[in-house]
Amino acid sequence: MTSNAKTPEDYIEQLPEERKVAVTKLHDLIINHMPRGLEAGMGYGMLAYYVPKSIYPRGIPL
């Protein structure tokens, strides 16, 4: 589901009730197991998990 939410929490809050429990469990599982330093946020209107520029400032060369 694409959204205009600015945070993962806002995104989950906007989900239909029947999807909230499953998406919350999945989001929590990812957050609790992803390596230190990685971040959760929003990308293209969806939940996103990424390496922040503070760790890898050059990104991927094109």
C-alpha cells in the first residue's frame, strides 16, 4: 500500500485494521534483527529499511 505517511509508525497507523497486526509483527521482526546502524523509514510511499548516508555517504555508483 502506497502512502503519504512520513514515518513507519504513521504508515502502520493508516493501514486497514485487518493488515495492522501482520505488518506490525513483520516490521518489529525486521527492526529487532537488522544490523546496528541500519535505519527504518519510508521510501516510495512504503516501509523501507536502508543503510543511511552517515555510514555509506557515496551510495551506489551509477
